[in-house]
Amino acid sequence: MARDHKRLGDLLLDHKLIAQADLDEAVAEQRRTGQLLGAVLVRLGRVSEQQLLECLRDQLGLQLVDLDAVAVDEQALSHIKEDVAKKYGALPLEVEGRSTLVVAMADPMNVAALEDLRFHCGMFIRPVLASATQVADAIERAYHLDSSVNEVLQNIIHDENEIELNTINEDEQAEAIDELVKESEGRPIVRLTNWLLHRAVEERASDIHIEPQDHELVVRMRVDGLRHEMQRLPKWTQGAIVSRIKVLSNLDIAEKRQPQDGRLVVEIEGHRVDMRVSTLPITNGEKVVIRVVDQRRNQVELAELGFLPDDLTRFKRYLERPQGIILVTGPTGSGKSTLLYSALRFIQHETKNIVTVEDPVEYQIRGINQVQVDEKGKKTFPNALRAILRQDPDVIMIGEIRDTETARIAFRASVTGHLVLSTVHTNDASSAVTRLIDLGLEPYMVASSLMCVVSMRLVRTLCPRCRESYEAAASNLNRLGANAGTDGQITLHRGRGCPHCHQSGYHGRTGIFEVLEVDETVRGLIVQHAPDSAIRHAAVEAGMRGIGEDGLKKVMDGLTTLEEVTRVVYLAEEGVRVCPGCQAVLTREFDYCPGCGDFVGDHCEGCKRRLSPQWEFCPGCGRTTRARPAPVALPAAGATPRRRATRAPRAAEPERKAS
């Protein structure tokens, strides 16, 4: 508070903001009207409101706040009644600890007001500075939130039917109920929150991010893997929206300093939508992230995931086996859970007892027994798996192999007559094998139980309504790490942008995959503790299509773009290339195209020795590496592949290095 307890008029005189005559005039007007001295001086034009606040801030050492950019805590409002707040021009902002109330005041030197506020709330008062105009407006807005939010609703919502939303009470067997909190029925903040949730589902969002900023509340949603801004709201709506979401997801409204997790199930347009809520205290308030799990949108069949026909056939063949373990790998949000659920629906039959253990249960499938892990209740993955093995299962799905104990139980189950499906977090399929050994599994157990590993990513697909073809230089493939072997033209596709895809050019997503089959060669390498590079090389030799190769194949087919594939996969690391003869997508291990026989390797044209890109001359025959015959230009996409009458002689092929 004030260091020398000077009155406001004396402070203004000391700072030479007003003259003595101005002060005398203002004092006389104050006695006549009963207004605060500062308000009188501002009304008479003797000093600006900003000058008045800066003078008080410098003299009193108080914080100056902008109430248009501050979220008011509803809990703080409950400590001071509206008439008392209006009487003293004081707005409660937040509760600090358990005994201090932060109050925004235009006249923080009013000792009588401070004492009266302390008496009414029974707490210590910590005043902060704010303009009288903002305090008056904020009091009206905070204590009459409904009318204030109505103004926001009128600006962003034009269709009343858009915000109809029923909450589902799972304790009553997931039957829809009319209201969750009766006292909140019909309030504008409920309509605003419902509109945000409804809009996210309508736009196919997977996540909703409610992010408090310095002066506003930004709502973003993640659609097809990328975040987009949905709405910018006034800062003062922050507390009400966060509180409403906490009420819906059964979280503690008063707890603002600790992260919280909850769950919300709603019914929108007749179908169930599961939403998982997570709060995180940050510098500007509480950030809320809502994961949207639309049960209707996530029921995808295996054939719709994006597998190429040969990979799909191999994967289905392993799903039909009675025992063994199948792993799916990839980063968070790469579609692993969707693939596993599609696999479960593919093998689901009344003769099979299918049990899953997950944290949490992503999608509910009728006819499948799903167990949710509860760490607090000591229902961990290992404990749940031990119990499941006593339930006579045929197929077990484990949400994620996280630790050694879970891995050992899963692999033991796979060798005792059970089909096990699970996920691990690795960059590619071959790394999953070494990851299991790093967890403590014996190599012989991994080699005997593991059947195949599927690595996957999700890429956005081109919008079908604005998709168009264009001619591009084949050097674009080289620039992005995919060697085209030519400087000719190539036909690619892109999205022009339209209202259907919100001008992004993309609509929906598909998967790109690599399916590693654990054959006898790979098993031998696993037992020998071979590195993942050797396992990958052996798998490619056996016919595995790398994930970069799979993505580039979808680019050539016009499903997606090069930029989208390189966003999720580093093509240079994959070493994919395009045959200049028939435009087939090949891996770096190929020296000749298996489709047309054209030479595609990085070798000397004279002695066929493998070359490094930085070499100017071949160390085998001395021939310059820059004077190569002009390559054949790439044909347009969709052209009939050219077949050679005879394949290149086997004698000319370079010797392969031992793995």
C-alpha cells in the first residue's frame, strides 16, 4: 500500500498533473455529487484516466490490471455481493491460498472500503488497480454473465439447432438424460459450451484445445492431424467455460493448481461421442484439452485403412492364425488403436472369446470384453493380464506394452495358444524387435512368438471435390529425398481448396504402412542379436515395402501429396526411388526395376560398381561419374508401363554385400 499515505489530490499535485485550482474545483464537485475524487477529475477533464492510474501505480506500488483481458473466478465472486461491489467500485478477481481475496479497485486508498470488504468476505483483501470505467463494466458483466455471453452467442451462433446436445449418464447404462446440472439449464454459457463441442464433432476434430492467452481465450481444434483455430473469445469467458466443462466431466471446480483428468459422454445428432478432458494450469489460467472419440466415425474396416492389396492379404493371413503375437508400432496419433480395433472386428466371431486390456478403453465394441486399467485401484496391465488368462481367452488385445512384466506375460500367452495383439512406440517395424529385447525379453522368445510387425503413419488425403493434376519437375522428388533418377516431368496431384475442405485441399486421412514378416531369416537374426538395420535389410530382401515407399506409391496414385508424406516420414532415410522406365516406386536395395528391367542403381555405368554421391570418378575403372547416359523421362501418371523384351544380363548385376 501507500508508502507515505498521501491523499489522491496531493499525489496528483506532486506529479504536476493538476493545479491547486483544479483540485479545489474537483473537491467542491465531489461534495456536491458524492462521487470519488478521481472520477470527478476525469469527468471534468482535468486528468485522463490512464494518467490517474499510472500515478497511483507508481506511488502505491500496486499491480495495474486490464479487466477486459482478465478472467474472473466465479468462486471469488461468491465472496462479495453485487451491491457491495458496486458501492465501493471493487471487483473480486481470484482467491489466493485460503485467506486472501484479490480485488480490482479504482480507489485502493479508500481504507473504509477495504475494511468493509474484509468484513463481508472474512478474508484479507489484496487490492489491484483498474480503471473506474472497466471496474463498473466488469461488475455488470461478471454478476450478469448470462446477458454478457448472449452478446457473444449472437455474434458466433446463428442456428439454434446447432447447440442441441444431450449428456449421457453412463451409470444408468448410457441412457440419454435431459440435463446434468439442473441449475445450469438454459444459461447462455451452457449454450456456448455446447456449441463448441458440437462444432468440433461436426468438423471431424480429434481434439479441442481451450488455450488462455494474455488478453483472450483461443479455441483450437485438431482436424486430420493438424490444429486449426476455431474461435477467439473474450478473456472474461474463460472462467465460465472451464467451470462448465469441469462440471460436465465431474472435476473439482475449486482446484485450479493441479492437473485433472475426467470424462464426458454426450449424444450429438443421435450418436454417442466420448470425450476425455484434461486440465493443465499454465501462466494465463487453466488450459483444457478434450480428446473427441466419435464412435460412429471410428468404426473402420481393415480394407478402408489404406493397406495396399498385398500387405492387406499378408496382415489378414496372420490375424487368422490361432496363436502368436502381432505388434503395431508408430508415434502417438498414428492410428494404431484404430488398426487394432479394425483387426478385432475382422476376427470377431461367436466362437472366439476376445478380451482387451486398455488404458483407457478407446472404443467400445459390442460382443468384446474390454478391461480398463486403473492404476489407483491397482488394476495394472500385468495384474489384468494374469486375470484375463484365467478367463479362457482366445484373443487378447493389450493397449500398449510399456514394461518388462507386461511384455513377458504377453509373449508367454502367445506361445500357450493365444493370439495377442498389442502396440509399442518405435519409429519403424524393425526397431520394435530390438525394443522388445531392450525391455528384457530373451531373443529366442521374441523369435518364436512374434509373427509380424506393422509400422504406420497417417497422411491427409486430397479433397475429392477440388483435387487436380499438375506437371512437376521430377527433381522435386530428389529435393524431398525420393530419387527419381531423371530431370524430366512427372504428373502429381494437389488440392486447389474449396469450402468442403475449408480451403486446405485435404479431406480425411489414410494410412501408410510397412509390414515386417518374421520369417526364418529374420528369426535367425533376432537370435543372433542382430541390429535393427540388418533385420530391416533382410525384410526388404524378402519383399517388405518400406513405409516411405508405401507413401510415395500413394503420391503417384494421386491419393496424397509429397509434402504430406514428407511431413510424417523422412524419405531420405527410407531411400525410396522411382523407376525412370515404368514409374514404379522402389527401395534403395534394388539395382534393376523388377517391373521393366531398367537399371535404377547408383552404380558406375562401366563396371557397375556401387558409387557414393560425392565421388567424381569410379575407383574401379576410372570412368567419370558425371558423364552418364541421359535417362529416360518419366511418363505421365496412369500411363501404361513400358515392358522390356529382355531383362538386363545377370552378369552385369553388382555383387551384393553380405548383411
